Amino acid sequence: MAENLAPNWRLREQRYQLVGNVCLKCGAKHFPPRQVCTECRGAEFEPFPFSGNGELYSFTTLRQAPSGFEDFAPYAVGMIKLDEGPLVEAMLTDVNQDDLEIGMRMEMVTRKIRAEGERGLLIYGYKFRPSGD
Amino acid sequence: MKPKRDVGIVGYGAYVPRYRIKASEIARVWGGAEEGMPIEEKAVPGLDEDTITMSVEAARNAMARAQINAQVLRAVWVGSESHPYAVKPSSTVVAEALGASGATLAADWQFACKAGTEAMQAAIALVGSEMADYALAIGMDTAQGRPHDALEYTAGAGGAAYVMGPAENALAVLEGSYSYVTDTPDFFRRTHQYYPEHGNRFTGEPAYFAHTLQATRNFMERMNFTPRDFQWAIFHQPNAKFPLQASAQLGFTRDQIVPGLLVNRIGNTYAGASLIGMTNVLDNAKPGDRILLVSFGSGAGSDVFSYVVTDKIVERRDLAKRTAWYLARRELIDYALYARFRNKLVMN
């Protein structure tokens, strides 16, 4: 039987479209979406699709990849400060690691994150790359 | 063929991966001749790319130019011969990524290299019949070529997406289309096989040339067109030689063909090949230009379309990355990296 179908399916909107949420009490925007606002402790939210644009806040290179990601190693991961506020951690793509610079403009792209083995689900989601802006 | 309701291209978008391998590098590995390559170099998908991810990016570019809400799309159709799943649609992932899921059709199309234009024909019919206002048609491939086979030199990666909609909102209005198919077994891939088989020279005269020439001649005759009526023409491009030869036989000049001829730089992108040639032409066309689009798919058949560019292209074509942006971002790799990226290494 295929595994991990429901957990991956539940995350499809945030993974494919970078949908977070916005606090209806104070207007703070969150990604990933939260159930309690970290700014005001509010508990009412609306979905909020982020633009996917931001700048590179920090980055490093993963050489010892976790299970399921071995084929990609070594690969860069980064923290991206989205234009709307939140910091997002993500794999970086379409870039030579020597060319990464803190502060460079980044954009979200949808890429294959990993595969659940030879027979299982292909998992897609957001990565970031330099936008060239 | 022409729908009762006038239809056109409302948005379009290209995608090409950033990696390239030179045909001469492939020849170096297999001891091939250094001269007479079918193309200069081809695009290679990265480890995290496939027909789904590439379709998503091309579709986002098309939607940016279309300037419509994804929820008004009533079809998301992906034509390819490299769908990541044998069973499970690529199109539902693309629809979900665009925010178009829910009240929409979604399906994957298969007709070798003309799967994308077949989806375009269907999208035209869906909008033209007023069953829908907008439909998305994509042709995209990460083409497979067996190591040491002639196809390995040309099997590239890339494609394009088109939002079809009412003519009054179009960047290019459809004048008519035509399709011509026969059962011609020039190229195929059986179930569970990783690489396709082909008929070498049989892919030429009885397949590519017979179908593209017949389809184009029939279309031009029915529409009362001559080659001089077109500013630009795009032909399916499995290599650099076939489209130049076919277009010359039909009476087109090299100047009409070159802007839509990308095969030397990205390889044969199969279901995406003619459609991405068209995006490069649209990126540079002027309002009033008439464009001929001719696809070919093994098995075999050819779709032909005539579009006239409208004034709207001027303000909308720079709302997304141009085809030239994807052609210019180019990271050259050697055969070893190519083998890794294309999963050709045996890990034991």
C-alpha cells in the first residue's frame, strides 16, 4: 500500500502555491500557516497566497542529506525573507552555490522535492532560485 | 477547421531548463563523427525537474500574460510523452499549482510530438463551442534518448503553455486550423519501456515530410493562403534539417523560419517543439503579423494553425519571462553530469 498519501495531500496548497494565512486580528502574515498568531495570539485567520518573491536572508550547503534527499546532495538550502514578511526555509535550485549572495532577489518555483521510493508518490513543492532582478 | 465563436491565444509562456550538453560532447563519449551533428546542443532537465514542474512554470508565464483568474480556466491539458506517472494525471498537479483546481477539466494527452498541439485543437474547440471561456493547453517534454542512439543527440527538454480564450481578449486570433493523421509507425515506445524505438530513415519521407507537407498544403489550399501571406512560420523541429527542408519545399524562405527554429539551441523538445518555437515568434512579432504553426507527431500526424497577432501583444508580452530569457540562462554540462541528471548511472 502506498504510504504518506494523506499527509502530503493536506499540504498541497502551501507546497504548490505558497499559501499561508493572515491574522484577522492584527494582520500579521504567516508561512507556513499558523493556528495561533505569534504576534497577537489571535486565532482567526484567512488563507493568504504569498507572491513567492523575496530576498536571500541566509544559506548553507547540505552535504549529508537526510533520507529521501540523497540523490540531490550536495545541495543548497536557504532562508528567504518574503516581500510580505515571513522567513521561509527552502531548498535552492537553478544556481551554482558559489553564486549565492545574501540579499539577492529570489523567486519561488515548483519543483520535485523527492520521491517516496521507486513505486511511491512523487512529492512536489516550493524551492527558490535567483530571480535575476 | 474554424469554431463558430472566434478564439485566440490569450496568454502564452515558455520553459527551458538551464542545463545544456553539446552534441559534440555526446559524440566524444561514443566515438561519433565530430562534424555533421543534427544540432549544436540540447537542454537537459535538472534533478528536480520533470514534465509537471516545467509545465507549471510555463503555465504561470502564460497566466501572467493572460491576466485572468485561474478559477475561470475550464480545462488544464498537458500533452507530453514523458509524463512522470504512468497512471495519475500531470494536469491535476498543474491545475492545483495554478489555483485552477475544482470546476475544471484536466487530462494528459499523448500523441508523440504533437500531443501539445492536439491539446491546443481541443482547447480551441472548447472555447469555440462556448462550453468554456478559457482553456489551458500545454506541450512539454523531458525527451528520452537511448545512450549511443541517434536520438540521444537531439532529445531535449522544454515546451510551452497557451491560454486559449475569446478573440476579443486575444494576443493572437485564430484564423483556422487543420489536422492530418495516418497510421504510420515511425517512432513508438511500448508500455514499461524506458526508451523509444524509431525507424531511422523511415521517420523522414513517409512520416515527418509526408504528414507536415500534406497537412500544410491542404490547409493553405482551403484557406486560400500562399507562403507570402505569412510573416513567420514554425515547423516541428526534430533536428535542424527537417524543418528547413520541409518549409523550403512549401515555398517558405529561411527568414520566415529562423525566429521559430530553436532546435539547434535546446534540442527536440518533442510535444513542446513547435509550441516553444511559436512563443519565441510571439515574443518578437508585431501586431498584424500572420503566423503559421505546424506540428508533427510520430504515429503519425500533423496539426496546422494560422494566427494573426493583435495590438494587445504589445502591452502583455513583457508580463512574464520571454523565451530568450530561458535560452540565455545556460549552464554547460559534460556527459558525466548529463548521465547523473538523466538517471543513466547504475548505482552498484
